[in-house]
Amino acid sequence: MDIEAYEQIRSGGAGFYEQRRGLIAVWGKEAVPFLDGMISNDMKTLEDDQQMLAAFPNAQGRLLAVVRVLRQGERFLIDTEEATREKVFNNLFRFTYAGDFFVEDLSEQYRYFEEFGSKAEPPASAGGIVFTAGRARTFAVPLANELESVAINDDRYETLRIESGIPKYGVDMDETTIVPELGLDGMISYNKGCYIGQEIIARIHFRGHVAKRLTGLILEGTRTFLSADEDADRNVRVPLDGKPAGRITSVTYSPKLERTIALAYVRYDYLADGTELVVGQSHAQVKALPFL
């Protein structure tokens, strides 16, 4: 990791990581009720130039994609990860013959930069789209425009992502994840009415809580490494009796905290901040996200 650039970002500077993402446009007279029946948040409440975080669930309430939706007049722009771009587009496009709405994939018309740092702002000349819902902010910049910034490499991005508590599809979440297990604030409306997967998601909510949820772990020692090859190294246990308590999905060393940190799904009984758990031969402490 380029420690100087990392320290610049964590001391209040700005840095951007360029990545591939998906950008899908939906518009038409029936766009609002159509999207309302597909995603977990309430499209009817989304005002012009505002945005919201949402999930695309399947019929079993499991996660197809996490998205950010921006309203521009009668057009809705849906930002999602590259890993879920095709899935989101196909999921929407297959219904276009059934109603008065249109779906277009705009992904290849933009470059995408995820920002880190309290002073990170898109330059006025960039002329792009800013998505700010949730724990991350992304700038979608037209291909013809440039964005000058601190260059974040892949390793540094992974550390900043985990420190910021940002889950990644295919690593920290996938189609086995039940949407409420992510614990992302403001992603689910529980009073908007029916949508795909709503019955199961609502049942979990009104039951009181999920069985497990994504949270943070701080491992003891200044340097604790988990082997990517050893599956058992990612199991989280209760200290006294070795009872299963969860599983790590992402892990990195945080120079700011001077500790190894991880994202993990932890069972509900052990989610309280400061709960002591065990990972491999190391002690770990539960920490609510984000770390920083």
C-alpha cells in the first residue's frame, strides 16, 4: 500500500478510485409503480434531484443487488456495482413489454470514481452525476471528461473500503444474503406495500431481528493475518465454549487503527459493540460499522 497517499486521505485529503460500475436509466408514465414493485425502498417518496439506497431482492427476500437511485424529473438513474450491472438491467428490461416504461443501459457512457476523504468533491468541470446514498459516494463522469485526484490502487482501495464498512458484491454479499442482514440504514421501506420478496423481509422485521448481520471486527495485536486458503480461519467463535458466532467475509490491516480489521456476519446475540469473540487463535472485538 502507498502509505503516504493513504495518510493524506485519512488526514482529510481527497482520493478517488476508478472502477467499472453499472448505470441504468428507467423512465415512462409507469416507471414509479414499476420500480416500486421491484426494489425494497419507496419510490413514491423520491423527489426530483433526490436519491435513495435500495436493494433488488428475489422472491425469497435474498439479494440480487444493492443500488442507489437518483431521480431526474421523470427519469430514474440506477447506480450499481459492475458485478450486478447485467443482473439489474436484465431484471428490469424483461418487463418493458408489460407497461409504459423504458429501460436503457448507460454504463459505457461514463467513467466511475469512488471517493474517500472529507474534502473529496467532484471538480465543477467534471459535469457528471454524483451518487451519495449509503456509506459511499460515486462520481459518474462522462467519458470525454477527466477527473484529477489522488490515485488509489487496488490494495489501498480494499483497506479504505473495509474501514468505511462498504460491502462488496461477491465478497461480502451475494444471492444467499437476506437483504436485512446487510444492516444498511434507509435501504428498506416497511410500509410502502408489496414488492418482490417483501413478505419474507417484512416477516423478519416484525419478528424483531435478523439471525445474523454484517458488522465489524477488530482483531487483537498490531498484525494478525488470516490465510485465504484456510477456510476455518474465517470462522468466528464464542471464547468460552467455542460455539459458532459468525464468519468473516473481508479482512485487511488498518494503518489508522494499527489493527487488523474485518467485515463479518455475526449472530444476533453477539452483535453488541465490544463483544469479545475468537477468530482462529486471536481474540476479536465487535465494532459497529463504519470503523472510520
